[in-house]
Amino acid sequence: MKKDLTSKLKYLGLDMDNIPDVLYDFHALNFNVSRLNNDKDHKIFKFVPIEKIEILLTPCLRSDTVREKYSKAAPLGKYLNGDETEEGIERYTTFLKMISTFSISEVEGISNIQQEMKTQPPFRVKYNREHLWQIYYSESTDRYFMLVCTKEATFAEFFYLLKKKIEMSIEKSKETPIIFVPINYMNYSETFLNRDEIVDCENYLWLFTKNWPVIYEVYDKENRMNLQIIGETFVYDSIKSTYKITLTSKEDAIKFYKQVKAVFIMQTEIKGYFSFSTKINSKNELELYFENQKICYDNLTEFIKTRYEIAVEEINKHNKESQKLEDTLEQLKKDSKVKEAEYIQKQREIYLFLECKKTFMGKMKYFFKSTKMKKKAKKDIEKENSASNLFNEKSEIINSRINTKPMETYMSEKKYYTIEDLVVIYSMLEDGKKKYQNLLQDIKAMELKYQNLKR
């Protein structure tokens, strides 16, 4: 046991009788727990200089609240000084137990991962055991700190950081060593997109991929930030593949946001006309397609213009067809009016015949009266026909044609088309199609009425 403890202390480069001053140094943090972001997921990943990370040990579990862990935390130095007080002895003993339980191979594994990340951060941003890096940031003091929970079973991340701090104090290199870690409970900087826009992007992408993406702010070794969107989408039947979108500037981020927002509006507001599919290119980037056309920010304006012109063309075609149907309906109405007049006259003749056939004189009366009635009926039918024509000239049937003059006047004053223009023109087209279908139903009903009157 003592031999194992000695070998681990030697591996760390830690002499308990000669503790480096760097392990006793502690800068006040002034960490405001009340301003924590409630989102527990690690959304911020950074290369952090080791010298800017304070180490606090707390007698808690990692699952305890941050407020509780922080309130009970004490600087690493208080676990190393070996005060002869009861609390000091307890802390010193706790630290020795932690040394006896950590695994050198695990620390070496972390060292290898960190070395790889200096040249190539992980594709998914997140990496194995990243949740064990309990590192937080105090904005008021611009300091980072690690909360080491002494009741946990593994401490490899803590001892990796401790080893690096000891090496830094011994070597006194001009270049400060850095580590790539997630920062817990840290808000987005909103340098490229604000929080609402980031949430919108996640919602928009879900519509097309049917999987929630995660958006990270990732900082490189020079502390340059980029926005990385990681998610999955279906590539074939039920097979999913991971995509990654990297936005390296505010301009790129705004373009991407506008693109997915425009495509989202088209698919949700102009239902039945736009349905976009997803593909993943050779760089594992997500691409949106309409039919076989790739949609990106640079061709979005041209795409909207093309679809607008297609809608106008459909409206013009629709109006020609509607004109023919309206003429047909008008003629059917006129013919039905004539048949209704004939039908009423036939009813009168039948009634007269039934009354007159009872006596011989009645039959004679019917012969002369029916001839007179037929002449009058002919005049009434002609009069009804004439009245029907006049009524049709003055009446207003439901016009199924789409009036595009207001829109054409409005568009003639513009240099380009917008999403709003596209929504308006397709809503006009949809309303016209509904009226067109109603017109077809009216014609079908009128044809049935005419055939019944004819029979």
C-alpha cells in the first residue's frame, strides 16, 4: 500500500514534504451561483490555460447541486498543508486516499486524448469522459475552477490537471500548457447568433432531419470561436448518419440562419408545394434539397424568384381554365331556367287535363284552352329566357379566377422577391384552387339538375 502510494506520488512529481507554491496559490473567484445557466449540457468547449484553472475540493458527489458543491468547497492547498486541527487532518487523509485510488493508466489515457485534441478536436465536439471535467468559469474574475468531488470513485481528470500544474512549476516554460475541456453551465457568448436564434436553428433543423441537433461554441488554441452544429439525419430508410456544420464567422452564421429559416417558412407556411429533403456531402455537412436542386444561401434569392414565377404561371393557366368553367356554369344556369319554365307549364297542362277530361264539354274546353295555353307558355318561356339573360348579365357568380393585378403592381416596384412575396402568391394560388374545386362541384350539381328537369 505504501509502495503504491509512493509510486503514484513519484508519477505525479509530488513531494508531500516539499509542496510547490503553485498548489497553495489561490485567487478569489467571486462565483455567482444564481446566474448559472439552467441547461446542464456542455455547450461551450475551450482550450483553457492550466495556470488559469483553480482547484477546489468539495466533500460531495458530482450529482449534488452546484450551489451545495461550491458552498462546501475549499482550495487544494487546505488539503495539502496537513494542519494539526481535526478538519486539517481529515482533509489531508482524504487527499491521500484519493491518491491511492486513482489509476496511472487512466491519467495516461487522458494525457493521450489531450495531446490528440491539440491537433484535431473530436468530430462530435463531445468526447469520452468529458462529463467528468467539472470545470466552471467566474466571469467577474475571469478565472476557471475545477470542483473535485471527494466522494466520487474516480479522480483521473483531477490528477491529470494536478500533474500538469506541478510540471509547469518545475519546468517554468514560457508557453503555458492548455487543455481542451467543456465549461459547465456557461452561457453562449452570442457572438455569432443570440440564444433565441440558436434555439430557432435547432427547431428548424429538427423539421428536416427529425432529430434534435446540438449547437456548441468551440474555441481553438488561439481562442477564436466557431459555432458547431452536430446532429443526425436519415440517409436511407431507417439508417442515420451524423452531420457537422461549422460556422467560422458571424456572417456565415447569419447566412445559415436566414437560409434554414426561409426553407422552414416555405415548408410550413406553403404546405403542399414545398417539401425539402436532406443529404450529407463528402465533408459530412448537411445539405438541403428541393427535388434535385441544392438549396443554399447564395442561390436562395434565385430559387424564390423561380418558384414565384412558376406560381404566377400556374395562376394564369388556372384563370384560363376557370373562365371556361364559369362560361359553362352560366350556360347551364340559363338552360335550367328554361327547363324550369317548361316544367311548370307541363304541370299546369296536366292539372287542366285532369279537370277537363271528366265531361264531354270539359274535353272540348280543354282542346281550345290548351292551344291557348301553349301559345302563352311559349311566350312565357321566351320571356323567361330573356329575363334569364338579363339576370346573368347583372348577377355576380363566385369568381374562381385569381386577381393578380394588385400583386403585379406591388411587385413591379420591387427589385427582388422575398419569402413574404412567395407566401402571398402561393396563398392566392391555393385560394383560387379551392374556388376552382367549388366551381366544379357547382357545375356537377347544375348538370344533374338540368338532366332531371330534362327527363
